Amino acid sequence: MQTKITLLVSSLIVFMSNAQTIEKYSIDSGGASITSGNIELLYTIGEVNVQESSAGNINLSEGFINAQVFIKIDPIVFLQGSAINPNVGEETLMRDDLRVASLIPTTSPYADAAIAVGTVFNLGGTSGSGLAQDDIVDWVWVELRDQANSATVSASQSALLQRDGDVVSVDGVSPLSFNITSGNYYIAVNHRNNLGIISTTTFGLSGTTTVVDFTSSSTAAQGGTNALLNLGNGVFATYTGDYDGNAQIQNTDATSVIALLGGSGYNNADMDTNSQIQNTDVNNLINPSIGKGQQFAKIASGDSKTYSVNAAHNIIFSFANAQNTNDGTNDFYEVDILIESDQDFKLGSGQLYFNYNTAAFGTNVSANGTIAYTQPTNYVLGAVNVLAIYGQFVQNDNTTSRVSLSWQQALSSGAITTNNVTATPALLFHIKIQYLDVAQSPTVCFEQDPLFLDQTFTACGPTTFATVDCTNFPGTQLLNDSFNCTGATLGLDDNELLNIVLFPNPTKDIVYINGDINKLKQIDFYTITGQHILTVNKNFREIDISGLESAMYFVKLSTGETIQTFKIIKE
């Protein structure tokens, strides 16, 4: 005969046999039926907890049982690659080409290897009758991070992304559920070839579903516009282009995908998730975003890379000709970037990162339009052989105090007539940054964390004059970078621009100069195309330019150590 023990809401009636004993023990669970041997316990959640007992391997708490509460969230995220070129009539939805082609795996590509039922990827979901907006785009990875330290992951899981941006459970429809204590958490979302994002603030999470919308404003994610891209239709999306998943979009991502062009399938190189690896993945998604980086939990600095001595050329990047200038209205910091190597070679694509003092220049110099990245014709990147040899000069803010400058090869190695990188330092390109406060030190230097190195390649072929073909004739990645920031430092007097005024401006014939002219040694006039047309070595207070044509000119004032530039208009 089986003995039963029944717990009611207001009382506990126990019928026992077989000489079983009940002792004080610990709380286990409530609201179910459990058995041990020939004993069955039937219990309900009821009165205040007044007693804890056990029978065999059964733990019983009399009274109210506090069940675990699963917190629920509903993140909303758009992926740049899946959102561009939407289907006609579905401009507010991401494309689901991978689902249509039956390429989304039922097992998640992330750490927990979560499994979804194959019917989740049906048109309309498991039921086959759902809305198109709920069809699945791809897998994503969601994390809850500690409110005191956002680098600490408290819980994480794979999830599915719907076409309208909803991030749902593996059943394809339900909000995400985490078995974790209710509280305040940061929410982070990652995708296999997009930069991850994390919420700007924590959210109070509980058993009631909390919506976390990353698509309505760039301020929803830490890093703002460095983390979320405005698609132009009022929707913000994560940046696509991180092929190798190192939380940075870099030149190596572009070169890796170029080598895979023509392939297909479920592949990280397929940036726009259309199941094909194409030139548009590189040109429309990776290249424009080179230099963008994840705005949280980056790889720690201080690690070092080691390679065999024969692994690659040793290349050195350095600065030269650092100076402060003025165009008559604004103050600028200008400097040249140089390149050299212990082995001669023809330069291919590349990328460099620069840190700077935000007190001097403000934040996000690229987005704010306060940095000019130029390639004069006598510089390596300004070279021409009928057509420009290099192009796609991209600048992007990596963080609020770091900017990335990159370039791509346009013509083949055969169009580069001689080795343009040798043991003699060569001018690579020029940068000019507008000051926010000229009294502050520029503190410009290369970023040298290992995560940001090794982005330079030798030239791609073919060896005949042609457009570049890095798929069939790839260059070699150069692994041994070294950097010298000494030349970025201004001279002792460079932080103090001359206290000089040119007037009137515009002028018809005479330019008057007031101020501290005793330090001046020479004044030079240039056309806006850079042609030198006039030099003045004396009588600086009054300069006759009546013989010049009516136009705008650059006027460079030199002390021998400092050059200050003004703009003046001759009527």
C-alpha cells in the first residue's frame, strides 16, 4: 500500500506507514507531487512557512514557497548589413535571405550551442502562419552585465533576431528569460560579424518583460554614434564589418573577405547576410567603417606579439614636420606621417590609429570634421600613374580620443613602377587637426596596443598595369610594426603662435602686419593650388601685393622655427 502525505492551504495532515521518520530539514520546492520509495507527498503553496521536514530524499517546507522568478527582456536591434537594400515594400524590416535559403543553422554559433527546432525558421515561424516581421534573420548573443562593473557578465544566452528587430528566445517568439535574481543590469547584444553594443544605462529587470530598444537613438548604446549607425530612416543599427570577431573593423577584415569573394553560404564574410560573399560586402560595409570599434570590454592593453625574424619586413611609422598653423580664423596642428622598412617593397593597403588630447582638439575629430587627412602628390599615397594608385581614404572615430585613417590600393603592383617603401623614410600622408584650445598640448601619437597593429600589406597584383586584384593576386600582411612618436612633438615655441594680425582683409593692394614681427624671417605667398608666387624677406609691416591677380592666397609667416599660415583675399 502506498502512503500519502497531503498539505492543504491551512493545515498539514500526515498519514504515515512503514515506520518512516520526518525530521527538520531544508526548503526544497512547492506546488507539486513528489515520491520517495512508497511515500508520495501532495502539497500546495499555502500558509506562512512554519516548519521544514524531510522524508527519505524528499525535502518539504510547510507553507509559502518562494519560487525562482525568471527575469524577462525584449531587446530590439537592427544589423546594418541586413538592413541595407531592404525588399521593396518592406523598408522597415531587415532581410531574411539566410532563412529563405535554409542556411541558418539550428544550433547556435555561440558558446552555449543552443538548439532551435527547425520549424522556427519556417515562413511565419513554427506555426507557418505568423507575420513576416517575425521571420528570423539570424542568431545573436545576449548578455546581462553587472551594474557595478559592466565588464562582468552575469548571465548570457543565444537568441534569435526577427526581421523587425525583436530579439527572442529559441522558440522564435517568446521574450528572453534569464534564471537570475531580479535587479539592475546592463544589456549587451553581439552578432558574429557586427560590432557589439551595450546599453548606456542599467535596466531594472524582473519577471515583467522589459523592452530595451537600441534602434531609436544612438544614445541607447555606450559610445553613441561610434556604436550605432543612423540608417537615414530614423533607425539606428550596429556596425557591420568585423569578419574576424575581434571587436574592431580593420583593414585585415577587408583583405580577408576579398580573398573569399565568390563564395557563398552561412559565412562571416557575408556582411549583408544575402548568402553571397561579394564585392559589395567589402565596398559598402567594411571599407566605410574601417576604424570603428566596439565601445566596451576591449582586449586589455599590454600584451605583445612575437614573430620569427623572417616572418615579415620590419616597418617603422614616424612623424615629422609637426607645427602649429593658422588660416586667419582657426588654429591647427599639422604633421606628416612617414614610413620606412628594412626591406624595399611596394605598398598595398593599410591602416593606422592615432590618439590625441581631447583638451586640445575636442572629441570625435572625424565626426566633427576637425581633422583633414590628405595625400599630396609628392607623398606615397598621392602617387599617380595615369590614374591614382591609392584611394578610398577612410577616416573614422574609433573612440572619442582615437581616430583611424586607412587607405586601399586602386591600381596593381604593376602600376607602381618602383619600390615606394625603402630604408629611407618616405612621406606617407599628412594630417591637420583644428584646435579647440591651442594652449593645450596636442599629445598626438600612434596607438600601439596589439589589437591595432599589423594592418599594412604589400601591394596586390597583377604585375602588369591594371586595376588591383587582391583576390587572385593578394599582397602579404606585414607583421612587424614599430612606431616612433618623437616627431609629433612641437618645438619649444610652437605652442605659442605669433601675436600677429594681417589687415585689411580683403585688400586691393597693401597688406599691413601688426604685432610681434621682430621674430619674422620670411613671408611667402601661395595660390590655393600650392603654387609659390611671392617671397618677402624685409619690411614686413607693409607688403605691396598690387601686382597679384584677384584671388585668395595663403600667407605663410616663418620665424625659422615656427610657421603660421593665414588666408587673405586680393580684390
